[in-house]
Amino acid sequence: MNRFAPLFLAVSLAVLSACGQQAAKDETSQVAPEAKPGLALSGGELVLPAVKGNPAGGYFTLVNNGDKAVTLAAVNVTGTARAEMHETTGESMTPLATLEIKPGETVRFERGGKHVMAFDLDPALTAGGTAELTLTFADGDKLSAPLKLQAPGGDMGSMEGMDHSVHMEHSN
Ligand SMILES: [Cu+2]
């Protein structure tokens, strides 16, 4: 058992440093805003969790004004370690791996429906500030837009908090 301990430690350190590099790289790659032709994103907001350590909910409206369908493949939010697309149906939440948006289609990310969930928030994210959302499409194109940071609050805020804790259990 003892002779495996150094190997285990080395592997753990390698994983830790890989995560650190990843986070640093994400930050620099999101400095320049990018825009995918034909797509318009508006009303971006990120609702901070009522309970520290819980994920935040990202909401916005995305319109495809182009003449081709696009496929949303990944989301990133500055100041968070990881973001996912989810869809709430009834009482459960399903991760969305991809989302197709047809020409002329408007997709709303909103409370109780499709939403972005962002995990491991930087404490520097506070209400009144701004985070940057970057959407990555299946063809590699990106679209960046600001998310207004909102304080949790109201009935919707606490409902969202409940949804998030359910998700955290099944994701771990
Ligand atoms: Cu969710």
C-alpha cells in the first residue's frame, strides 16, 4: 500500500495543476468579445444564488436572424468554473448537450425553462456587476454578451435555489 502512495500523490498534483491551467486559459480567451453573424443575444442576466456555494442561473434571449440553423454546443461564464445548459421540465432538470436554433427562431433562456447554470462562482461576482457569457456553436463560432449580475430574491429566486440543490445532488 505504501509504495503506491507517492504515485497517487503525483497523479493528484497533476490533476490539480491541470485544473489551474484550464481556469487561467479560459479567462484570457474571453477577453475579446466575439459575435456570430446573424445571431442576436439580449436581456442577459445572471441571478446569484441565495446560498453561497450554490450555482447561479443565467437567462437571456437568443434570436437567429440568419438563414441557417445553428447548434449551440457549449456555454461559458466569466468568474465561474463551469457552466451548463439545462432545461427544467416539471420538477426535474435535464442537461442539454446541444441546442439547435432554426432560422427565424427565438430561444428564451428563462426561469422554469431552458437556462444556463454556472458553478463555483468567484466571490468577486456581486449584484450590480457584470459577467461575460460566451456561447460556442458546433461550427466553432462564438458569441459573447454581458450578463447583468442580479441579487437573488423574490419567490422566483428561492424556487431557483431549490432547483439548483436538486441538480447538485444528481450531478455529483
Ligand atoms: Cu439547472
